[in-house]
Amino acid sequence: MDEKGFMTDQQGRLVPTDLVKDIDKLRDQTVRAVVANALEMREAVGAFKRRTLEDILTFVGTSAEQYGVSRGGQKGNLSLTTFDGRYRIMVAMADQMFFDERLHVAKDLINACINRWSAGSRSEIRILVQDAFQTDKTGKINTARVLGLRRLAIDDPDWKKAMQAISDSIQVSGSKRYLRIYERGENGEYVHVPLDMAAL
């Protein structure tokens, strides 16, 4: 509900509330209540993550001081476990990568190779390459699939040039820190404690 006596519809038009069906009003109220709770939880989870990482970094600093070392920066992965081994916290750093325009050069070189080999090459190679360069729904290319092409031991100058173009096209836009919490099960294996709704 936006202005007194009116509700805004999906086209941005103000509709008098007495013209809106009761079920539509109830749906609107239900969705808004759920989303309000979700936004509160998002803030709480974000605050939990920030506080937890600060606590861990403080502990790591204290541990380093035992050896007269002052740790600078926050890079690197680490694992902390309770004395009884029941709980484990893992902090992992992952670079966020993307490809620049040289990836298109690599794709052109690879396609040229496949066209040149087409008389005697297997169709699986073409499918493998096409799959590697497929984009997802947001238009992003799967980094792991593209980088996986470099594991193919193909002795061809143009292929090697394409693999070099892929390597040169990799750019790092930043790093993201992941926090994972585990509990040891009865079988001794550590089980991830999920903090996302889909896993609950």
C-alpha cells in the first residue's frame, strides 16, 4: 500500500484500494510480511558473518603473537577445530575471475583448429568446446569449463596459441571470503552446517 486510499500496481499506476480485490490485498500483505522477515534475517546473517570473521582474525592474531609474529592482511585459507574435535570452522578465500576480450580470440583459434581437423576429428571435441563456451542464464561463461580446455594435451601450434590466449585473458576482479561451519557426525565425518534456506 503506497498512498492513503491507493495501491500501486505493477505498471506503477495508483489504484483506489476499494477497487482492489480482498484476495489481492491479502496476497500483498502476506508477501510483504515474508519479505520483511527475510530482509531482517539477511541483515542478521550478514552481521553474524562479519562478527565471526572478526573473532577468527582476532584469534589468529593472538595465536601469531605467541611466536612474536604480527600477521598482516587477511589472505589465505584456515581451519579451526574445537578441542574435542566436534566442531570445525573453515575460512576460504576465492578469487573472482572473469575473461577479457582475448577469450573471443581463443574461441576463434579453437574453432579454426576444429575446422582444420574436421576431416579426421571426432565430433566430441567440437561438442566439448561448444559446451565450454556456453553462457548461463545471466550471460556468464563457466570459468572452470573454459580453464578445463587447457588440460587437453593437443599438440598443435594454433591450439597452444589458443590456450595461451585463454591464460592471458584471465582477470581477477577481487576476492571473496567464504565461511563454512561443520559438525562431526557419529561416523566421524564432518557435516556442513547449512545456513542457506535451500539446504535446510
